[in-house]
Amino acid sequence: MNRIVCGLLGLSLLWGACQQPQNEHVITDTPSNGTIHISVDESFQPVIEQQIKVYESSYPNAHIIAKYEPEVDCFKDLMSDSTRMIIVARGLNKQEDAFYLNKLGFKPLFGIMAFDGVAIIVNQNNPDSVFTLNDLKAILSGQKNIPVVMDGTNATSTVRYLQDTILHGAPFGKNVMATGGSDSVVSVIKQRNDAIGFVGISWVGNPNEPKQVANLKKIRLGLVECTACGEKDVFVKPSQASITYGQYPLTRPIYYILKENAVALGTGFKNFMTLERGQLIFRSGGLAPAKMDLVNRKSQIEE
């Protein structure tokens, strides 16, 4: 009888275990193997595409599926179980930190990987390509009726950045129009010589990207007043050097936010972007690396 009772108890426990829901949050991938989904601010698309391409070529069994969209949608994705990492222009605030700690039992990691410049682009036939910060405020607010083209009128990091830093929270003027993304901004400016556009520098600042080189035959980068140069009437273009040395005023960080409490594929990709190879990719894209001071030095070896 005891054997029968023990046998029935064992079957009952086994059946109960089978009925337990599977843990959908178990991480099975590794830094070199598996598949993850990430969401990326669309204004950083060209340089992040290059990061993924190089990482996947180094680890053929690793697959990073990126969705490029406005910043606010990236943060919405972070709340879902399917998205492991987002790449955006700000970190988490205290309220968001507390939310994820309560939801996940741990705080997501976040940090700055590089610095990006918000570039002003104009048509080659546009006579006006030099702007003070007051000029930009008057244009963005609609006081100067110059058409402005951006990747959206809300929810994007470029919109948020310009509203925070130039307009200090005030709304855009009616002269500000939205397009379907940064590539569309470039396309519009190529056709219009009366408008100015705003895009991330990785869309127009990579000298190794043939499409960008071709675009620069039809558009040019605007110069912006350097408020940190110590001299009056100094204007600079966005470049790796002007961003690195704090000369270009429209500079913003690129953050990773990683929702992973194990050493897995998201951690591997984050480490790659913050170490030498990834930092070199940011540099080649015209951005300023934030984690490594990469300096070109002459070789001491004489041939």
C-alpha cells in the first residue's frame, strides 16, 4: 500500500510540474550565439547598421534584429519582453529606473557609447548656411518663416533635443514639417533650396559611405555658432573633431540601455560597441567615441 501511495504521489508531482508555465524570461543565448531583438533611434541607423554588420561577421551564429524607429517607440519596446536592448539619445530617469526594478527585479544597465552631432543641412544652391543659436531659435519657433524639415514633429530624439536645447520647451512654428525619417529629410533638401533640415551626423558625415558622398554633391552642412570657442564670430560644422572638443553646440550622447541580467548576446554586443572595434566604427561614421581616446600616431618604424 505504501508503494502505491508513493507511486501515486510521484505521478501527481510529475503532473503538477508539467502543468507549470514555462519561464519565458530564461536567457539561452550567449555573446557569440543566438538571436535578440533591439530597437534603435532612427537617427542613428547608419552607424548602428555598421556595428551589427561587423559584429555578426565576427560571430556568424549571432543574429541581432534591429528595428529603427522614433525614440519614444524605442522606450515603449523596452517595456516588452521581446526587446532586450534599445539605443537612444538619453538614459533612464529615476522613475524609469524604479519601474524596471519593480518589474524585472533588477535595473537595466545604461551608458554613453559615443557623441553625435545634430547636423543642419541645406541645398547646395541655398545661400544661407551659417547660423547663430538665436537664428535657430527664431527659425524653429516660426519667427523667421524659413521651411524646416525634420524626421518628425514629436517623439523623435532630434525633435526632443531641439525643443529642449534651442526652444527650451516651446513649440515649433508652423514652418516646421515632418518627413518619413532622416533619409527623407536628406531627399527633400536635395530638391529644395529654400529649406533647412536636421539629421544625425551619421546620415551625412561618413566619408567611406558612397551614398553619403554622393549626397554631399547636392547638399552641404551648415555652420553653427561656436559658443565655447572663446572668440566671437566662430562658426563650425559638425565633425568628429568639433564634437570631441566641444566646439559644435548641437551635440548629444548615444546611449545603450540593456535589459539583461546575464552575460548574453546583448551584453556581448554592448561590450563590442564600447571597446576598440566598436569605438572605431563610431569614429569612422563621423561621431566622437565616448569610451576610448583613439588617436592616430605615426609609426616609429622606418622603412
